[in-house]
Amino acid sequence: MKIIKAADYNEMSKKAAAIIASQITLKPDSVLGLATGSSPVGLYKNLVQWYNEGLLDFSQIKTVNLDEYHGLDHTNEQSYFYFMQDNLFSHVNINMENVNLPDGTAEDGDKECARYNAVIQSMGGVDLQLLGLGHDGHIGFNEPGPIFTKGVQRAKLAETTIQANKRFFESEDQVPRYAFSMGIGNIMAAKKILVIVSGAEKAKILKEVLTGDITPEVPGSILQYHPDVTFVCDADALSLME
Ligand code: GLP
């Protein structure tokens, strides 16, 4: 496990974007596992900037997103599809046929989990999976619980996650209670994993993830077992690690 310390959010974003940029440069047809939330916004801005400067080509890149709220369609500004369009896809030369997210409008949850799991399997392995870290240690929407999930699941959001994510919605009531998410098994199958963590409010959970027991009660702790994981964190997030 590598831990790269950045001074602040902007430096974290740039260092992490550079890792993704080098992946794209070294393997132009990479499969990228992508994440949403506030953590990767700056990272995507850097990728878009470097694309505009002619440094990156997304034409052969394939993507699979980690998760999507169940109940939100593509036009909903809080859907992760909308987020990805807004922050990355609409700004670069990616082929939208190569972009994959769970379908938030699916009526049959089990069927959608099976479909998305098959999509992930069909890509022949994720070359680089980007992750943020939830306030309760979740990765994707794999919330603390009794087991490490294997495949794509329809997850019930933990109360802490509803509270953390309500800032993006007009009211708490509007936060969907369920989301489709890659399972821990899907995430751990990625060849490389890049985790970005920012802010003092994540310092305690980050320390648990990096140094604590490996337990499904802290889902991100499983990353200690991954053979090629890099954490890029700002100084505030790492403040309890000194
Ligand atoms: C969300 C998402 C995760 C994200 C995490 C952290 O609920 N499901 O994929 O990484 O929580 O979000 P943020 O970066 O906004 O703190």
C-alpha cells in the first residue's frame, strides 16, 4: 500500500489525476472504474484541463462507475450519471458507448444487479479503480455490515450516509434510500486501486481504514489486502497518522 500525502484538496486532486493520466497514456484502451462525490471533482477538472491541452485522449477508454442511486434518472442532477456527464464525459472525447453505470431507473433491482455485474465481468478486468471514502468507511455504497459483499448489490444507505449526502439535495427526504453498487468483490478484483481522501472529518475513519482491523464494519479496511493500492490524501485527512 502506498500513501501519498498532499498539502490540500487541490494538490491531492492534481496528484491523483496524474496517476489516472499516466494510466491513460500507458494504456489508451484502459478500463477505468470511476467514482463520484465531492472528492473526485477536482481530479476530473484536472483531467479535462489536460485533455483540452492535448495531453490526453479518451477515445478508446472504457469506464464502469462504482454506483448509482436507485430511483434517479439521467436528467436528475443528483444522479451519478448526470454527475459524470457534468464533470467529465461531456468535456472529453470519450465514446459514450464505452461508458457504463448502473441504471437508476431499473424497476427490477435483482435483474439490474445481475446485468451490471455481467457488464463488469465482460470488460475483462478494471485496470484502475478510483475510490472515495465514505464518512463511515464505506467504499462505493458498501456500508458497514456483517459481510464483505461480493458482486453488484442494491444497497440500503446507512443513516450516516444519508446525513452526509443530504447536502447535495434540497431536503433529506429527497435522498434515495437505496443505491446500486459494485460489491467489495468487484472492487478488489481491479488491477490497481486509487483512493482519494480529503478533510479533517475523515481523519479518524482514514486511520481505521489504513491501520485498523480488517473488518466489514469498516468496509474500506479490506483495501489493506489489495496488492496495488495507492491512497492520495490531504494533510487534514492524514492528521491522525503522524
Ligand atoms: C458517497 C459515494 C461514494 C463516495 C463517498 C464519499 O456516498 N457512494 O462513492 O466515495 O460517499 O463521498 P464524498 O467524496 O462526497 O465525501
